[in-house]
Amino acid sequence: MSWTEMALNGRILVVDDAMENVQILHAALQDEQEVLFALDGERALELARSQLPDLILVDAMMPGMDGYAVCAALRAAPETRDIPVIFVTALKTPEDETRALEAGAADFISKPVNAAVVRARVRTQLTVKRQADALRALTLTDPLTGVANRRAFDERLEAEWRRCARAGLPVALVLADVDHFKAYNDHYGHQAGDACLVQVAAALRRGAGRTHDLVTRYGGEEFAILLPQLDLHGAEGVAHRLADELARLGIAHAASSTAPQLTMSMGLASLVPEDGQGSDTLVARADALLYRAKADGRNRYRVDAAAGAPTPGRKVQA
């Protein structure tokens, strides 16, 4: 598939206070793109955060929050700062164009618009974004296992923490550690250890299930599974699926003092973000519970009880 073909069928957000202008742009783009629209800046920011469009076309001059303010707000938020913005406006002077570009716009189209020009400019920006997204994905992927890396986890955790804070929803986290992995490496060799981690990562991806869950190689043989909008009960269900998927692999571990097959220990935590509370609170809680699971004998998970105290360790495999 060519980059041009990949640029088709993007999600475009059109922002203009005049419905007739929205209709003109919709007519120009609807055959190739999914088109959303907003009639003011505040609504545009809401849609940008919730729908994450591939490209935003915004009018510079609008009552209330104008296009420059919208662009600045998009650039200030980590979840929207990489969305390209094209200004579509009746302003035509070089100074106006310069101001738009300095505000963070990727391109500038003057009104009245020409449909062919709009389509061409949109395709160009979508192509550039897809290429940038592909390169960025390489920097956010663990090269051995193919799951997300620690940098991706940190970025996604902050974004989900803010999003769930606005909506009053929980964020759950499972920290999982392969039991006695150093002994596995010493017994079977590092190449076998690498192959083992690849299989474990694939099993965790199957167990996490939902498309918006994030499986991360957190470091070494430790994995982090980020579960947005999930409470502790839901996280426990995920923990059982993760353990079941690992058990299905049936990876022998003759050097383990816990079981003859490969096992893992997990710490589960879920919080509804509150004012003044950082996402590091969630990580610290899950990490403490993982430590307790290992201290209890491994091959089990520990989870926060409703009152905040940890429950007894629960085995997840025979």
C-alpha cells in the first residue's frame, strides 16, 4: 500500500462558526475522509480529545476562542499536540499566514476555498502524519517483544490519567514479573530467554483483550498492562486471563523453585484520579503489591481491597 493510499479515509475535524463553510468543506472531503465538525473552539477541543482526528481544519477568526487559541490549546496537550492543523480563513496577507504558522499550523488555505486544492492539501498533511506516526511507533516499541516500551507506557499513562480524571473514571494497572527469570536464563541460555520473553509478551497481549489496553515491556522480565476505565474487579478478571494464557504456553522451567512451568507474579491496582494525585501513585501501589506477591511465594497476585488494604495473595495457577 502506498503512502497516498494510506492517506485516504482519515478522520478530519472541521472547525468553523459558519455552517455554510462547514458544508463546503464536508462536500469537498466526504468521498475520501470521515468528517467531523465543530462550530466553536471549545467544542473543537472536546472532539479533538475524544475522537483524536488525523487532521484539523480550523477557521482563524471565530467568536470566543479563535483558531489561534485553538491551535495553542492543541499544542499544549500531549494527546493532541501531534495532530496537524490547517488554517482555512479569509485572511490573506503574508503577516496572517506567518502568524498561523507561528501558532503551530502545518498549512494555510485562503477562502473562498477550491475543493481540489483542499483535497490535495489534506492528502499531503495526512501522508506526512502517517509517515511521522510510523517513525514514532518505532521509538515506542520494544525491539525484542514487539509490545510497547517504557517510554510509550509513560506517555500513555499520563494521557489516560488526565482523560479519566476529567471523566471521573478509574485507571487500572497490572505489573507482572516472570518468576525466577535469571535462573531461566542461567539454565537455558540467553537466546532461549529472549524467545521466552517474546512468547510471554504475546500471551499478555492476548490476555489483555481490549484494543485500548496497553501491554508494555516495563524492564527486563517485568511487564506493565495499563487498563483504562477498569476497576479492581475488572483488573482481577484480566489477571486471571493473563495467567491462563501463560499457562497455555506450558514453558518448562526446570530451574524454578516455584513450579515446573514458567509462572509470573502480579500486583494489581486501580484508582480514580483525584486533584493533586499523580499517576506515579498508581504505579507505586501496583509495584508494592507485586513485591508482596513475590514475597508470598510467587505465582500469584496481590490486589488492593476496597478499603485500600491489600488482600491476601491469590494464586492464579496450580
